Amino acid sequence: MPADIQQMQFIILSIIVGTLMAIVYSLRVLVMMDRKIARMELNLLKIAQVVAEEEVRVEKEQEHIEQEIRKGGRAAKGRGKK
């Protein structure tokens, strides 16, 4: 009988340790995924910043071209030739 109890205790302890190891591994994977997502978010923010800067530059250039056209078309005539 005592051998059966010890075997049962060993099996229960093994199950508990295995479960804890699975939890630790899952947390490790979760942390790795969180870091990867954070890097992706930073990259997206950088891309959005570049796009916003380019949009501002294009709008300023468009405004400049429209002003030149209103003045008499000097910029419009010269822009097409390169």
C-alpha cells in the first residue's frame, strides 16, 4: 500500500510540475509576441510619420504651383519641360 501512495503522489506531483512548466512556456511565448507587436507598432508609426511629412510637402508644392498659375502661368509653362 505505501508504494501505491508514493506512486500516486509522484504522478500528481509530475502533473503539477508539467502544468507549471506549460504555463511558464506560454508566458514566455506571450512576452515574445508582445515585443514583436510593439516593434510592429513602432514601425507603423514611423511609416505614418513619413507619409504625413510627404503629404505636407506635396500640399505645399501644390499650393505653390496654384499660386504661380494664378499669377500668370509662368510656373505652369516651365514645369512640363525637362
